[in-house]
Amino acid sequence: MLQQAFDNMEQDCQQVFRTTLSALAEPLLPLTLPCLPAALPGLKPATSALLYTLIDQDVTLWAPALPAATLASLRFHCALRLADTPEQADFILLPAGSSLPPLSSLRAGSPEYPDRSTTILLEVEDFTPQQVEASGPGFASPRRFGATGLPPAFWTQWQANHARFPLGVDVLLISATQLAGLPRSTVVQEG
Amino acid sequence: MTETCHSQWQYNFAFLDENTKRMLRRALLKAVAIPGYQVPFGSREMPLPYGWGTGGIQLTASIIGQDDVLKVIDQGADDTTNAVNIRRFFARVTSVATTSSTAAASLIQSRHRIPETPLRPGQIMVFQVPEPEALRTLEASEVETRKLHAHQEYGLMHVKLYEDIARFGHIATSYDYPVMVNQRYLSSPSPIPKFDNPKLHMSPALLLFGAGREKRLYAIPPHTRVESLAFEDHPFTVQRWEQACALCGSHDSYLDEIITDDAGARMFVCSDTDYCQQQQESKA
Ligand SMILES: [Zn+2]
């Protein structure tokens, strides 16, 4: 049974993309997605919106086991191609509660082409203001940020990821209806 | 067959097909994550001649939506042929609202200038870039310039600017003056006058750069450090004029010298026509 994607694929993808662009341009500032499709089984509505917007036959996605209906819908709407391992993927999808592969094992680009790297779609429960202080490009001044449902030791791993800049992975943190960008340029201090 | 192609063009909002937009959008997200780094993008051809601002048009087409208000400038003016054509083109293929007002625009595509009216949070500027590689005149090989960026090896550029000082007593580069973005990547600000370089530093707006022929794009996120190269004994300076604008009296704007009659009489006027008009109206 295929899920219905967006009502208007072209317009809704544009809207979701603009929110994603803003989310990476001003990191760790949760933004509400302007339009949401019906959630794919096993995923949040916002995650489904991002998959429709970003994925096509030109990229590969790795995810832990997903419901067959979700895979079928993504194959239909996005021409989904799955990567065999997280280390090979252009995008990594981590539904809520999935374990995080070591960030240092993932594609971080090369010194000449740091863009040849992985982007992680990471589901969290919700955004709370209380875990870290962040700064870097996109921050007029340092901003406090937190999310419940993050994998253990996420922020420690993040610091190592940022230390490789301009190499590294980028993360999109996703709640049911919101999105916060975490580009590799973001400096995070715990506490 | 012709019919199918025709209707496909008609119904593709903003003219590019969805696959091309997604490819550009993914590249833009990388560009924002690595400020100042040139992201290569795929090689689908645009049915437009280069030099028409294809890089800027592709970026604008991949981000524009129905709520946008678009402004297009060329050398600061909204009414030059190039700016008018691009604005009409997007009005036709997207039906978005257009404006000449910097303050009213959500999206500004530009060739050669940054508006005088300060940009605001939420705005996006798209720059048309003929040559995205700041090091290209010094090193012809893309393999080599990639290595120089990888190792942050920018001595060549400093040598070039210092040779200017030795020859002319000052840095002669006045357009496309190289900048360091986020203290990491040497970048071309596109052929804007160096007068506009300080506007790149900690801009509240998102700045996107598209090079159509070279198929590369790059970004300066809001609130990002952008420094024009300089030396301790030769700090960076911008152009200044003794005259005020002959039309609005502004002392703070970038001025163009124009010839006003056959006898060669000259005057200096704002290059930013929207700004000049606002200034004239506020004094009227
Ligand atoms: Zn004026």
C-alpha cells in the first residue's frame, strides 16, 4: 500500500527545502516545517517531508530496517536506492531510538572535495533549550540548544566531527514537525 | 512529442526540472555547511547562453517559491536590459511578485553589486559569478587550486597583492577583491567593487554564489566572518569619492561617473538606483 506523498510535490518540496536551507544557515534554531505529508510508517511526518525533498535516484540512503510499506513508498516517490553500509551512504536515516554509527566512520569528504560527505537525518523526541551552547557561522551570538532522544554521547562525537572541519558530516535533527540544522561548521560546548 | 516537451516547460515552476532542482538544492546545503568552499554541481545544460547569468538563474530557480518577492539588479540598477530580462523571465515562469525595493525583496539576484540599503535577516542574495575560483589567475589547474584550498595555502594571493603594493604603492585590485570566509576558505566575492566587501562580513542575510559555466556554487551563511585580504602596513580600504551623488546628495553610496552631454560633461550618481530614489524621496 503506497503512502500519498505531498499534495503538491513541486511546491511543497520547495517549501521544505527553504526551511532546510534556513535551518543549516542558522544552525540549532528549530524551525517548523511549513507543510507535512502523511507520515511514512515508522517515521515522523517531518522526516518523511525531508526524504521526499532530498532523495532521488542520484543519491543513496542507508537506514536500519524500515517497514516494507515505507520502502515501497520511497521507491515509488523518490526512486530510492539503498546503500549496503552506512559508510557508503550519501544520506543516513536514523529513526527515533536507532543506534548512531560512529560519526568518525562515515563519509566525511576529502581535503579537495569535503562536500563528498554524508548527511544524517536524525530523529529526536523534542527540542529543549538545555544541553549545549553553540556558535560558529550562522550564529549572531552563541545559542543554547538541546534535544531529548539523542543517541548517547552524541555531543562528544559531534565535537570530534567538528574538529575535522572542513571535513565531516552534517546532521538534520528532526522532531515530529520541526527541524534543526547542525552543519559541520557548528562549534558546540557541553553544559 | 513537441507537445509533451512544451507542456513540461510550461508546468515546471521556475523552469528547471525537479531532478535538477534537487541536485542544486543538495549542493546548496553542502555549500552552507562549508562556508566559502566551491561545491561542484552536475552537468545538466541550461538552454541559455553563458554570460547571461546562468549560474545565478539556476540558483534562483532552485530556491524560489510562490511567497517570494524577487529583485534583480545589474550594476546596482533594476532597469538595465539584463536585470529586466531576468526579472521578467522569473515573473513569467513562476508568477512571483517582483520589486525594485531592496527592503521589500525576499530574494535578490545580483550582478556586480550589493544594495546600499542594509540587508535584513531572512533575505537571500544570489550572486552571478563568472569565475568562482579566486586563485584562477594565479594557477590555471583546477587540480592544483583544489590542493591549495585543501592545505589553506594562500601565499600566492598575498604575493600577488604585495606585488601590487610594490608597483603602485597600493593594492590596485578594486573589483572581485579576495576574501577569507570563516577564516578558512579564500573566496571570490564575485565582481562586486571592493566597496561592497565589508557588507559581506556578518551579513544578516544568506549569500549564495552561482557560476554557470564552471558549474560551481558556494555560500556565505548569515553572521559569518568575512575578511578582505590585507597587510599590517597596508590595511584594506574601500573606494571613496570627494563628490556626493548629484541626484540624491548621498555621501555614503558607491558612485558611477556618467557622461551627461555631447561635450563630455560628467557627473557622479549612485550606482544603486533604488537607494538613490529612496534618498531623493526622503528629501523631497
Ligand atoms: Zn544618489
